[in-house]
Amino acid sequence: MVARNPFARWLFGAAIVLAAACAAWPGAAETTLERIKEENKVRVGVANERPYGYVDENGRLTGEAPEIARKIFADIDPEIELEPVVVNFGELIPELNAGNIDMIAAGMYVTPDRCEQVAFTAPTYRIGEAFAVKKGNPKGLRNFETVAANHQAKVGIMAGTVEYNYAYEAGIPGDRALLYADYDAALRALQRGEVDAVAMTALTVRTLLEQRNLSEMESTPQFYPEANGGKKVGYGAFAVRHADSDLLEAFNKRLKAFVDTPEHWSTVEPFGFDKDMAPDKTTAALCAGD
């Protein structure tokens, strides 16, 4: 009787499995960019926040970021179409890293914390903050510091946004910085008197109040929050997974050539953006906290 070697049997079985795997997977794993080109579809995550990225009344994905993305992807391959995936702002990064979307196109600010979680493109705009307040601004709230100084004042903030960090830096306690799933919920809280202000980008305040016809509210003047010893300016960009380096490279190469051109400003002007909002910092500097 011939003795049987268990290790040899295991090695032979493993070789068969490996050969089968190689036959089914002859090359390297398909990248996200390759899949996008093959399917002619890119899944774009937005938070339905005007004017940055939203689905309009006709079901069209639009806004500052999606319209730029549409032009960039058309240059990569004219057949690529944008498929909207709408989630709450605080869910955008988890959904991206879970593989449920391919790119965030929501005007997301580039911050050091977020840079650890996702890879940002070059920024496309810069902007300050503002509050939505009741007409006449009864409590005189002009920035986060004035909210902190008034112990009766509360500010509404959309979950997952940098405004919570600004409130924390200003010394506003958690019971006076209330979180909401979206801006509509926060504005309803302002109407009810649950909060005295809602913090957003200056452009978001203006757009929402006009679009919702909220005549009983007004926007404060734009301001730049104080944090870590300096003024904080928001810089918005697209985001992809860190692993999607080829997608980032292809998109970023075209984006850098597009930003601050006449075509760029004509594309985003309908959403309230203009040349004064041209970015003046690199992604590397923003990720470093500069």
C-alpha cells in the first residue's frame, strides 16, 4: 500500500483552487474607474443641499458640484452618465467607503479629519458662513462667538458638517448646539423657536431662504469662524475612496485645468458662485490644516 501524504493532498487541492481562480480572474481586479467606463455610469453621492448638489423637481441631478462633475466625466468618456445617490450629509463618507457610491459631489469642505477618511480633489470654491435667523435677528447673533456669549441662545446645525466643530471651538455647549438630519428640519426648528439660528454656508442660507420663500427669516452677513487661532474659510471639493487613485488622478487632472476658467464660472454662476469665490489653497495645504 502506498502511503498518502496529507500535505501533498492539501497542496494539490490548493493548486486546483488557485488555477480556477486565475481562470476566472485573469488580470488585476477591476478598478472603480474601469467599472465606470465599462458601465458608462458613475454613482454620485449628494445630500440634496442647494446649491451644492441636489436632485431638482424634474429628477435631474444638478448643483455646483454635479454640473462640474458632468463636464469632467464627459471629457473622460462622453458616454458616462451621473447616477444620483441621495443620503443625509453625515452619511456621505460612510456610504462612499462602503462602496455604495463612487464619488461625493456635495460641495464637501476639505478638512484634516476628512482627509484621513477620503481622498479629495482640488477645491472648486471658497466661502464663509452665515446664520439663518428670524426677521430682525432678535438676539443679535452674528457668529458663533455671539451664540456662546448669550447663554439663552441655541444654534441648529446639520449633522456631519464642520459647523459643529466651529460651534465647539467657540465654546458653545452641546445642549445649545442642536443637531438635525437636514436643513429643512433645522429651519422648522427655527420657526418653532427651538433654536435661534441655523448655521450654514453663506450661500446655502441665501439659496434656501429664497427657494423656500421663508420671508419671516433673514440671513446674517457672511462671517469667517475663529478656530485654532485663525479665521476658517470653507473650501469645497469632490471626494473619492483612497484606494481609487486612478479615478482621482483622471478626474483631478481635468478639474485643475477647468477651475477658474470662463467655462467654469459660466457653469456655476446659475447657482450663485462667482470669481470672488475662486479657491486659493491646495488640497495638500487644507489636509495639513494650513
